[in-house]
Amino acid sequence: MKKIVLVVAAAATIAAGTLSVPTAADARCYGCAVGAGVAAGIIGGAIIGGAIANATPRGGYVVYDDYDAPYPRRCHDGYWARQRLYNREGDFVGWSKPHFFCRD
């Protein structure tokens, strides 16, 4: 989806650039090019903003049911967290289940 949005944005930028170059016969009409550029910017911003607003987030913060549970052991400064998981080659493969860590 991001590649499609990028291609459309690039095409709109190129199209607006070719339309805004004044020709010899129309060299005094600078207001026409500015108006076309502003219109293209507003339309392009609306398209890209709509695509970003409707995008589903990947990863990020996830609330687990056990986050508000009492601590599994006596610890005054503990927290729940997940750890990164790596394969034998050292490549990142995912996240562990939430574990309780104690800073004491």
C-alpha cells in the first residue's frame, strides 16, 4: 500500500511540475501555475492523508490481560515486558510472551 501511495505521489509531483513551467506564449501567467500547484498540493495531501489515516498499525503496544494482575512475586519495582527472540544465526524472529521482571 505504501508503494502505491509513493508512486501516486511521485506521479502527481511530476505532473504538477510539468504543468507549472511557463511557456514562451504564456510567460506572464504566473498566477495560473501557482493556482494549479496549490490545487495539486491540496488534492495530493488529501489522498496521502487518507491513506495514512486508514492504514492499520503494525506491531507497537499491545495490552495483555495479565498486565493489571497482581505481581507474581513480592517486588516493589517490577514490570511486565517482552524479550526479543533470535534464531541461531542471530536474526530477529519475534517477541516472547510477557514476563515479569524485578529491578530489586
